[in-house]
Amino acid sequence: MSRLILASASPRRVQLLRDAKFAPEIVPADVEELSCDFLTPTELTLFNAYRKAAAVAIRHPDAVVLGADTLVVLGSEVFGKPRDLVGARRMLERLVGKTHIVITGVSVIQVKVGRAITRAVHTNVKFRLLTATEIEDYLKIAEPLDKAGAYAAQKSPDVIIERVNGSFTNVVGLPMELVLPLLTSVGIQPGQT
């Protein structure tokens, strides 16, 4: 029986896995998320998710390692994590009243058996129209600096989100509708210790 390692320190990803009755070990990948113009946003999330999982899997060849990477896309603009509150505010100002796409790339790697699976999930999210004051109030509760697009879907989603078409857990940071069958297919079951 293999153990599950999450190659992330994201509290949202950890909580989603725990809510689904998984008990992952947490080993953050010491990998800088890359950005480039020659990959599509989907390819970029898959590439970064794979790099994160691979960096941890090479040190834990018997384990099943799960890596993930999320981006927010509005038209041709790609939003990762903001550098500061000014950047977070700009991101939210661009997103208000519009529909954007949240893309999460997921990678599952098990070195011992030569297994590497990568998949991506897309979710459409429509933001409410917000005033400058509402954006400022939201920034105070959202802790935006470690979140793609500078918002936290799990924190007061009704304040900013009008509609989600697709996986809500994807918007939180880990598309469980994909992750659960992926982990099950490689022998990791909920409730397994």
C-alpha cells in the first residue's frame, strides 16, 4: 500500500483532501512556478503541477505524489498569485463583473512504478460587480497574496462570485471530481492510513 504525499503547503488543498477522507503527508515542493508566453495557460498549469510533483517524487519513490497548479484566465490575460496588495487590487478590478476561467493542472507521480498522470480542469466563474469599497473590504478578509487571481472562493464566495459553472473545488484549488478517481486508480483510497 502506497502513501499519499501532497507536494504543496496550500491549506486549501490540504483541507479538500482531508474533507474527502484522505490523509496526505505534506511535503511542499521547493519549485518556482514558471510563467512563459509559448505555453497555453492549460499547458503551463500542467507543466508546473508536474514539476512540483516530480521534485517531491524523486525523493520519495515509493509514494504517490500529488502536485497541482492553478491559474486564472480572463481573455488573453493570465493571473497567477499577486506580488503585493496593489497587484491583488488590480487583479480584482479586472475580474469584477466578468466571467473568467480557473484552470488547475494536476499531476500524480509514482517513481517506483514509472507512473505519471497529468490532467487539467477548467471552471468558468462570473464575478459580481463590486465597488472600490467592496474590493477593499474583500481584500481585508481574503488573504489574496497566495491565491491565483487574488481571491479565495471558499471565503465568503457570495460576496464576489455570482456564478460558478463547473467544479467549485477547482476554484478553491484542487478539483476533487478529478483527484478522487485519479487517486483511486493508483490505489489510494479515502480513509486509508
